[in-house]
Amino acid sequence: MPNIKSLGNRLRSLGKVAAKPDNNETISGSSPDGRKTLIKVYGEINSGTHFVHRLLKRNFSYESIPGTLAEACPGYRETIEQEIKSMTSDPAKQLWIRQLKMDAYFQGNLWSTLGWKHSTPPLGAISSRPDIDNILFITVTKNPYAWALSLFRRPYDYLGVDLPKTFSKFLTEPWLTVKRDNAPALLQGPIELWNIKTKGYSQLSRSADAMNYRYEDILTDPTRFLDAISKRLTKKTNQFI
């Protein structure tokens, strides 16, 4: 049975740590027409980030700065799950080890990933990127009450043992964050989490080229959203699809 020290070492030995690039690492530059070639999307869980990514990929040419393990390191999540199962059969311990490993990955690769896509934007890491002028940041926010209801129905990364049975109780229960949230560990409830993330998006827009959108507005008029983005990114075709 591994001791605490060896377990800690295993949790820290995750992937390749890339705090800052080596001198020989290439930093992407803007396209010849001055449009940006990198994007980073932030948005809370259940806020439509998958939908936004699909729209962007269909219509624009760019490189996405990864915000999930699947993007950053394909196959790594499966490796994590296999290792967790080999460590313990206790579901509660499996949940916490999974969160610790994912936290450690994004903490160790903060500079290259600019954090988890569901995090509060890490402004220090963002401002340290020499290619910041070539990055378009897009943030997506959902109506707080619609978002909280979605979270109640699909409580990804919920760290409690028993999910409250009613929505009203869910709203008033303390919320525990994960480290990659880049937020205080203990919050009064999910709405405080929404407030913190939304404030972070506003702060990002004051320090970088960021476009902040409401998910409902994108759904109502996706063409308007894409037209605004086309002023920053190179379109794949003349017409949006």
C-alpha cells in the first residue's frame, strides 16, 4: 500500500510541466493580414462552450489553446482512470484522486494552456504570454438561473456525497470548488461561483482582447456572433455554416 509521500509524488508526476517556453520554443504570430491565429474560450460548465467551439471550428481557421484534458493531451484522461482504478476501489477516493490529478495537470501546464476552460481566467499567466496580442479570448456566460438549473440537473465535478433533492436546497448549499477553478475553495453556493467567474471575464476584457457573450444571444442570432468574430479571425468560407 503506497504511503502518503509516494502518493503525493505520483499526483505531482503528471504530464510535461510547461511553466514557460524554452528559448527555442516557437511562439505563434498573427496571420499576414493581421488577424489572430490563436483563441482561448472560457465559460462555466453547462454554459454552451461546446456549442461555441463547434461554431468556431466550422467557420474559422485558427489554433485553439487547449482548455480540457481531451484537447491538451488526448488519451490522458483514460490513462488517469486506469491508474485510479489500480489505486483504490473506493468511489469517494476515486473522485478526489481524479480531481487532484486534473488540478495538477492544469497547474503544471498553466502557461501553455492558460488554465481549464471552466476556470476564472488566470490573468497573471495570460499577461506573461509574449504572444498575447495574437490571442483572441472568448467568454461565454449563461443566465445565472438557467445555468444553476442546468448544474442541478448535470452536476459535473460536484464534490458532495449527496446531491440536494430540491433545486431550492441546491442553491443554498455550500459549493466546494476544485483548484483548477481558480476560485476560493469554499463558496456560499453555486450562484457565488457564477458571480466569481463572470467578474473574472470582465477583468479579462480590460487586460486582453476578449469578447464576452451571453449564451442566449449566441443561440438567438449565431450569424451576428460569427460576423463579430470574423473581424478578428480568418474565415474558412465566404458564407457561415
